[in-house]
Amino acid sequence: MALPPLWQVTPLGLLVVLVGIVHEVGLLRLAARQSPAHALATRRRSLFFYAGLIGLLLVVSSPLDRWAMPWLSLHMVTHVFEMFYLPPLLIVGGPLVPLLFALPVDTRRKVLSGYYRSKDLGWLRALLRAATGPVAGIALFNGVMVLWHIPAVYNWASWHDWAMNWLMAPSFVLAGIVFWRIILPSHPCQPRGLTRMQVAAIVVTAFEMLVLAMALAVFTKTPWYSMNVLMDGPAAALRDQRWGAGILWVCGDFWAIPALVLVAYRVYGQDGGVSASFERALGRA
């Protein structure tokens, strides 16, 4: 199988560039209506969003994709970035208001009024609330992660480059955004999950990652993925698979522990001390 070119045009890469341009247009229009202090704060916040876009472009369109083809461990690194580290940057960057301001004012008002007030679109609002809610976010995130690492599914995708570009990478990023919105605010919106759901999301996902990592490294004595076997041989592919499992496990600690600390800090930061914080976390106060 021919390796992908060093730099390639991918659907997600094109979307990143387009969103970046639209976002910058919105920032400029928004700055014209803000005070200098507010405009500066918005610009500083947008740096997180642009860092996420640049990181995503490097992951999906740079030579990383070519280098990751023979090595599952490197491929696992790109998956972890797409799901765990880039979506938080995109969220904390607060892109919603700048993206809306990229629209002309009349169009923006019609879109917002039509969406929030139209009785005919009530079903769409309900569907989006359910699809982006905490329960759906946890299920989507963990389901996507497990699905794409099932040997039959991953083997099929690895032999079809379009599946990697059109299905796998976009699903990782989308699931990551829906998941992290449970925990993180995105100006001007608060996190979508209450404290209990945030803790549940972190614990359930960290446990699922541990189980998946153990399945890849401990519960098997043969490599799972045909592409790696073909390119490296069975012994090297199994060794690389165990390295990939280790990356998945260790990266779970790198995101889960800070996320739990963030949730705990929010709870403890409210009035009432430690005891009252636990009561609020349990929904009793």
C-alpha cells in the first residue's frame, strides 16, 4: 500500500483553515463594537482556539499521518491529541461569539431568532440538547474510542485512506468536543454537566481507557492490526501495540488527574469548605 504524501489536503484540514478565516473575520467585526479592554480579552482568549486549530492541522494534514502508518504507537499519539488535548483548546478559546459575528448582522439575527423561536424547529433544538448533553457526550466519546480500535473496524479503515480522513479523525474531534463541553466552559456558556456528571465522565472514561490499554497489551499475545503486521512483522507489531497501549494508559493519567483537580477546585472554591463541597458534589446542598 502506498503511503500518503508528506503534506496532504484532508477534509478536516480544509475545515480548520475555513473556520480559522471565518473566526478572524468575526473577531475583527466584534472588536469594532467592544471596548479596547474587552477586545484585548477576546483576542487573548482566541489564542487558545487558534492553538487548537494549528495543532489539529498538524495532526491531520502534516507528515505525522505518513509516519504513523507503520507505527501504531505514533498513531495512538495522534488519536490522543485529537480526543483529549486539542478539543479543550478549541473550547476554552470561546469561538461561538466570534463565529456568529462573522455573519452580517441581519443574517445573524434571522438565524438566531429562527433557531430559538421557531416552533417548527423545536424538534431540532430538542435533538441537539439530547445529542450534546452529558450522558450522550460520555456515551459518544467512549463509544467512538472503542469502535475505532476494534480490529475489524481499524483494519478496514487502515486500508481505506478516505475512511481515516472522512470518518475516523472527524469523529474523534467531534466526540472530544462534545465530551469536554461537559467539563469546560466556552465563553459565554458554562459547562454542560453538573459536578456529578463531570466526575462521572472523567472516571468512566479513564477506566474505559485502562481496560482498552490492558486489552491491547496484556489480554492478547498477538498483534491486532493487519497493516502493522504487514509493514513490521508480527513480533515488532505486537511490541509496538504494547507501546501504543502504554501511551493510551499514561495519557489517561495526564488528562484525568488535572480534570479531576479542576472539578474539585471549582467545588472547593465555593463557600462552605470541604464538607459542604462534598455535599454539593453529591447534590445534597
